[in-house]
Amino acid sequence: MSGLSASYLFAWVFWLCLSLGCLGVLLLHHLFRAAWGRAVMPALEAGVRTLPLMAALILPILVWGMPELYPWASGGHDEAIHEHRALYMNMPFFLARSVFYFAVWIGLGTYLTRSTLRERRSGDRSLEQRRTNVSAPGMVVFVLTVTFAVTDWVMSTEAHWFSTIYGVWFITGQGLAAVALAAWWWRGRHSAGGVEEDADFPVSRDLGNLLLAFTLFWAYISLSQYLIIWSANLPEETTFYLRRSGSGWQALGAALIVGQFVVPFLALLSGKTKRSPRMLGLVAGWTLAFRVCDVYWIVMPSARAGSAAPTLADALAFVGIGIAWCAVYMVGLRNLAPYRCGDDGQASGAVSHA
């Protein structure tokens, strides 16, 4: 049962990170009103609309997976640690926090998507300033809630290990995945002829630069955490990397260095890559594939002992949740009319309805 629970947790965490990344990047766009954000807003808003699905899909973890995944929930670890954390890590409070996180995220996402929908219909540009006013404190709330959430749902699968940079690490990975998804969508829109020629290069360049920035920041955070833990050499901190130093996990870690940093970094240094939506889309697809590997490398060694080789349960859980996520995402895309790039903010077409 623990193997099935771990497989489900890995799959759920990856698709949740994609949803949360879309919310975080959408908040970033409304905060700064960037042109690239207006161009790919449908891709981000459709991702935000998957959050209610992810809230429903946490139920198997809360109902069946808790004792197998979380040492503090089963009482099968050091009593001194259990007593020290009992005030925070207990079932009623854990469930209440989970409800609170999703209420905040869905509330923020619903406000932003409905506000842009009203602007598309009415042309009321004052709504843009209101979204900025909400996004400023909303970004702070988003960072705090995601930090606490990944600590609850992922880091607490380790009985002893902790990291103060864990939340930032996850948020950076979420942002990287969301920008890659937006660049992939932009490639598809360009291929379908839905992009004005004069807007093609600026948006592609901005998305490429943003993807490069998130790639660099992910590498910086990952290296910083490793160096700090390595230099301190404390038993309660080194367990995270010791779990990932054998049984094939070290090979996956090396692949992540090359695949999620070296290859995208070198590709995105070229202006040619950022001028071409097709080439940028290929880098984005590559990045998304390695985001799956990264989440697998973070979640699985803590939730399930054994080899790094994925099992059939891992694949079925990932594909099953992925199909549901993509279905909701595609419905969201069909219900959103894209903006014309570089215009005055009016919609390029009528909003369709499901």
C-alpha cells in the first residue's frame, strides 16, 4: 500500500506544482503588467482553473495514504520528535491547513480569471489596476502558503530532515514549469497562425529570457542547499542526500544537472532560440520533461524506499492524474479568448462559453 500511496503522491505533487506555477506567474504578470504575460494569459489562466481538481484529488492522500506516507501520522518514529512537533503536526490541524491552502489559492485564481473575463467583455481598463492591487499582497500570501503547504505535504514525509529553503526551491520549480508550459502553448499558437508577425519576436524573446532566469535561479537554489548541507555535515540534515546517493538515485540527480540546467542554459543563451517560437517550444518541452524527473527525485526516495527505477504504479498514477488535469486545462483554454499582442488590452475575439 505504501508503494501505491507514494506513486500517487509523486503524481499529484507534480500536477499540483504545474497548477500553482500558473497561479504564481499569473500573479507576477498582473503585478508588473508585462506584455509577455498578456500574450500567454490564456495558458496561465487555464492552469489556474485546474486547482479545484487538484483540491479534489488530494482526498485519497488524506483518507488512505496518511499513515503510509507520513511518519508523524503513524506514530512510528522518535517519540521525542513526535512530542516536539505534535502541536503542529497532528491530523486535525493538518487537514484544516490543507483546506485553508486551497481556499486561498482558488480564491485568488477565481478573482483574477473572473476579472480578466469581465475586462474582455466590457473593455473596462480600471479592472487592470484592481488586479495589480490584489496581486501585490496576493504574491506574499502565495509564497507563504506554498511554503507551508510543501512543508506539510512533501517535506514531512522525512521523519528528521528539514530545510529552510525548501519552499523557495519548490516555488522556483513551479515557476519554471509554468513558464515552460506557457512557452509550449505559445509555440502551438504560432504554428496555428494565431500570432501577429510584429508581436512574434518580442514575446518569444521575453518568454525565453524568463525561462532562462528561472533555470538559473533553480540551479542557484539547488546548489546553495547542497553546499550548505554538505559544509555543515550535520546528521539530521545529510539524510536527504544520503537517501539519494545510491540505488540509481545518484544517476538521476546527475541527469537533472545536465537536463534541467546545462542543456536549457546553453540553448537559451542563443538569441536564435529565443527568436524562434518553434525552438523555444522544444526547450520548453524538454524542461517540462525534466521537471517530472525533478519532482520524482524529490518525492519518491522519502516516500518509498528502493530503487530509482519507476514502477507501473508510478506511470499509471502520473498518467491518470495527468489525463484529468489536461482535460480540465483544455476546457479552460477553449473558454478563453486570447488577447492580441501589443494592442490596447481589448480581447481579440468574443469569449466562448462551454
